[in-house]
Amino acid sequence: MALFLSIFPIVLLIYLMVKRNALPSYVALPWVAVVVLIIHLLFFATDITVISANIASAIMSVLTPITVIFGAILFNRFSEASGVTNTLRKWLGTINPNPVAQLMIIGWAFAFMIEGASGFGTPAAIAAPILVGLGFNPIKVAILALIMNSVPVSFGAVGTPTWFGFGSLNLAETQILEIGSMTALIHAFAALVIPVMALSFIVSWKEIRQNIIFIYLSVFACVVPYFLLAQVNYEFPSLVGGAIGMFISIFLANKGVGLAKVKNTLEGSVPLKEVAKALLPTGLLIGFLIVTRIQQLPFKAMMNDTTTWFATQLGSLGQFEISQGLVFSLKNIFGTAVNASYKLLYVPALIPFVVTVLICIPLFALNGSKVKEVFASSFKQTKNPFIALIGALIMVNLMLVGNDGSMVKIIGKSFAEATGEYWTIFASYLGAVGAFFSGSNTVSNLTFGSVQLSTAEITGLSTSLVLALQSVGGAMGNMVCINNIVAVNSVLNIQNQEGAILKKTVVPMFIYGVIAAIVALTIIPLFFNV
């Protein structure tokens, strides 16, 4: 019964979002959160104080994704109002008008690099609107962006899912590096299939065949340096691999290497000065992200400084604190051990999006009425995703209540017990379930890392391999994660299509898991002692 009631909310959510007259996420998610709440009260008999604390924590935690969404929408609205989007569209057309080249440069290599710098769903938020500006269908772009943003995710945000996601397991540094190495190898094989599948949602198979040489040159340009760097480092594979891949992809596209000739419908070339100015906002974004994410620089530590600067007791709600790094925290909510925090400076919202827009407004001479319109429309566009994400985070928080007896852990342990020594085949899917819930490879690794570790030890499987599969699963789960689907739809202003998109992305996610299992069983043993 515990297993049935733990799985029921997930099945109900998927049904509500993919049925014929599907409910939008901002309706379905809050209702499913209510269902999880009722199950906790009636079946698990969870203390109402603990439930209330987790709901309050979820409401505060929603600040992280919603401010990232707002920042991305604001940046994209500014780009449209200032003419940046139009200039970039013309320029990309002059590099090569072939749609496959444009999709691989922006949707694959550029997004690969942004994931390496930031994570948090930022790649789709930045890359997807550029592709829509080039004339691609918004829903198809959303699907492509979600599928493409999988291979680099395990090393996203300067390797956070790997070094922080498994940080609670007290693993040796050498083992974390081995996990990263295996993870990169599995992703590298998946990269032979996944980008092509993503392209098939936008262009025909005939166009893919005609441009297959360029597609794989672009894939290898990112994946080869990514894989090689992962053998010695778990922070920079995606960031460096994406940067190298993007420059190589642009160079090859400019020369027409491996690309079918396509008639250019855009007249004339774009002056270099205009291109440089149009690239300035994106350059500032990337610069801010890199500078604030590299551990060797002082800014990351400063922005994550939790040394208390101001503290006050908010009655029974809890202790409210502001740190020197402007981390806002609510601790011991309703007298429980539940805490919540929001990193104002580190979450990629105020920095880089809002700051970049504020810097660029005078540079692009936007008048007051345009600036007001950009901000007002951005706020309006975040209303529905805000409601959806509150529902999602309350559901996630409540499903994690109970430590080893939580609904999420019950699902994980039941899967592991049912498969035993064949767990290698299914391990990645548990990671995907974690990402589906939480919207994060990091949170998936934090949630299921201990389950995966204990399963590997009980069944005698390689712990490094099983944890690598967990990390791969958390990355491929980004394709079906409700938070990410809501976010990219919000940025592209797509209404009530979350269920339709989920139906499309679940197939490549399943295939990704099959590839992961095959590589784990056949390729990994050739290179590692498992």
C-alpha cells in the first residue's frame, strides 16, 4: 500500500497533463500537491507541523526557479525590444542559412557551454528564444532544447551535480573523479544518438542525412574535449567542451563543411560593428556566469558566504537570517529541523540576467516607456509558472518527508529490491525519476545517491558505476522534468502545452536509459575495473 500511494501522485500528475483535455501545469501541480498532503495525513500520519514546515520551505524555495525564469524572460524581452534578436537572426543567417547549422550551433554547442557555466535551466532559457527568433516553431524548439540539454548536465554549473550531488556520501576524491570519468563516457555514447533525435523534431530526416557530417563534427567538437577533460577534472568538462565545440561549429558552418547548400533568404551581410554590439549582452551574461562560478576566483565564495550579517526571530515561523553573501535563510521552521534559503547573488537571476539588462538599457538607448513595457510584460509572463512551481515544490518536499521512509525512498528501494543484480539496467531511470521530481540533477543525486550506493553494496555491483548511472539518469531526466518544461514554455510564452511536450521528450529519455545500460554492461568494463 505504501508503494502504491507513493507512486499514485506521479501517475495522476502524468495522466492529468497528457490526457486529451489536459490540465495546464499551474492547475495540475497544485492539485497533485493537495493529494500528496492528504496521503501524508491519512496514511503516513505525518505530524502536521512537519508538513507545514515543508510547505513553508517549498514556498521560499520557489524563489530560486521563478527568479531565474523571470531573469531569462526579462533578458529575452530586452533583446527583442532593443533589436538584438533581429541582428543575431540576420548574422546567423549569414554564417550559414542552413537550419541544421543554426540548430547545432545554438541548440547544441552554445547551450552545452551555458549549461557548463550555470545550469538551473539557463541554457534553454537563453538558447531557445534565439532559435525562435530565427523562425523555428516555439513548441518544437522547446522539445529540442529539453532533449539537447542532457549530455552536459552532469557537469553543469561547474560540475555541481557531481562534486556537490554526491558530497554527502563521503566518497574519496579519486572515486568522485572515477564517477565523473564513467559518467562522461556514458554521455559520450548517448551523444551519438540524442542530438540527432532532437533535430528530428524540427527538420526532416532527409535534411539530417544531407547534413550528417556537420552534425557529427559539431557533436564531436563538444564531446571529445568534454570526455578528455572529465578524466582529470569534474568541474569544467561541459564549460570547456561547449566553448571549444561552439567555436569549431561556427568555423565549420562558415566554411560550409558537411552542410548542404541552402538559399539565403536574408539580404546582404551584417556589419561587424552591429554584430559585436548585438553579442555584447550575451557576452556579458557568459562573462558574469564564468567569473562567478570558477572556484579559483574569490567571487563564488563571497556570493555563497553564509556568515550571519542580520538575524531575527519571526515568531513561531522560524529564525530569519541574512548572510554577508546575501543568502536569505529561514531556519528551524515551526520549530522543526526544516530550513530554506535563497542565494540572491549566486542564483543566476539578479546576476547575470537583471544586471546585464540594466547595464545594456543605456547602451542600446531604450526609452522609459519601452523599459517599463519590458519589465511589466516579464512580470506578467511569470504568473502561471509561479503557481505551477509552488505546486511542484510542495509536492516534491512532501514526497521527500520521512527520510528513509519517504515516498521517494520507498519508490527507489522497491525498484532496487525488484531488480537485484540486474540493477545496472535500471539505475539510470531512478536518477531520471529524481530529476522529474526536483528539476535538478544535483537534487536527484542528493536524494537517490544513498539508495544507489546501498543497492550497489548489497548486490555487489561497482559503486562507482552505479553512481555514474545515477548521475547520467539525473541528466537525462531533465528532458521530462516538469520544472524545466514549465520554465522553457514560460520563456517562449507557450500556453498549456506541458503535457504534449512531455509525451514527446519521454521517448528520447527512455532511449537514453537504454544506451546508458548497454554502455555500462559492455563498454565500461573494457576501461574500468568493475
